[in-house]
Amino acid sequence: DAKTTQPPSMDCAEGRAANLPCNHSTISGNEYVYWYRQIHSQGPQYIIHGLKNNETNEMASLIITEDRKSSTLILPHATLRDTAVYYCIVRVLGFQKLVFGTGTRLLVSP
Amino acid sequence: NAGVTQTPKFRILKIGQSMTLQCTQDMNHNYMYWYRQDPGMGLKLIYYSVGAGITDKGEVPNGYNVSRSTTEDFPLRLELAAPSQTSVYFCASSNDPYEQYFGPGTRLTVT
């Protein structure tokens, strides 16, 4: 599996966009980028995934660079409830185990 | 749907004791997983199952056993508990290749 690198922590003001980066320079052509988050020791929650096109759903947007070596998860209007650890995972599409690193701890402040 | 439920929520074990962590899902998912999360770390896979009667080891299976007799249930057995097994245990299930649904976790302390 391709290795991912994320900053250990980030801050964001409530109502502003939160942009969480992820580097995955060794990603293979058939590997997807997944994002999960974990709010205060609850079970992780799926956010979004993508292969090479930008993706958007009701929770977030995922921007993948053209060379696919990095990506950014965007929470367009962060709220206090978005304070969580965000995990970027690179895997081929399938029912395999998820490999979680240490993620980015996002703190949204009033 | 209740989703993925786990019992108990908390447990304290003495060294050498045994216990079973229960996991049930009501989404008719074929795939189920057990992870552990140590403080400040990401999750690590212990065991997983691709359907009733089929299980396989993950990254950290030593000291654990599983069984999958029904689609709904995937219990995790700890034999001879050790302090190194102090952790938070998460069960998950899926039928999509990209989304796993996680339970609320069981916080286990072995002293």
C-alpha cells in the first residue's frame, strides 16, 4: 500500500473552510484515496473517496492533484462538531482492511 | 437499523483472565472486521471475516480468536489477557468496497 503523510494537527475557525492535506507520492494507478474521521474516540466514520477526479458529497470535497501524488480534503464550512482526527488512506478498491496512520487532529474553534 | 453494536462498553480484566467481546450488525453485511486502537495511534486490524464460517488474520492476531457462525455476529475472544491487550476495540462491517461502518468501541483495561 502507498504510504501517506499528513500533518499531525491543524486549527480552523468555525465557519471557515478546513483544508486537510495528504501526501501519497508512491500511489499506484489502481489505488484510491479514502478519507475517514474519528470524533472523540468514537468509531471512525467514512467521509469520501476518489481515484483521480475531484469528488464532492454532502460532507466534504476531495481534490486530487493531476499527478495523484497528493490530495486535499475540504470541509467547506467547518463547525465545532468537525473537531476530529482525519485519516487519509490509500488502497485499491475492495474489501480489504483499512490501514490507519496517526492522521491529522483538526481543532475547530469558535 | 441499529448498525454495528458492541458489548460491553467498558471492561477491566485481571492478567490471565479471558473474555469475549461481542459484535453484532443488522445491515446484512458480509464483511466484518475487528480493530484495536492504542492511545494516540491509528487502528490496527486483528481479524476479519468475508462471510459466515470464513475468517482470516489481520496485522495483530496473536492472543485473540474469532468465529463467525452467523452473518450478524462476529465475537472476539481474548485468552489469557495481558497488559499489552489494554486498548480500545472496534468492530466494523461492510458490503461496499469503500465504506466500513464502525461500532462505538469497547474500552478494555488489563491489570
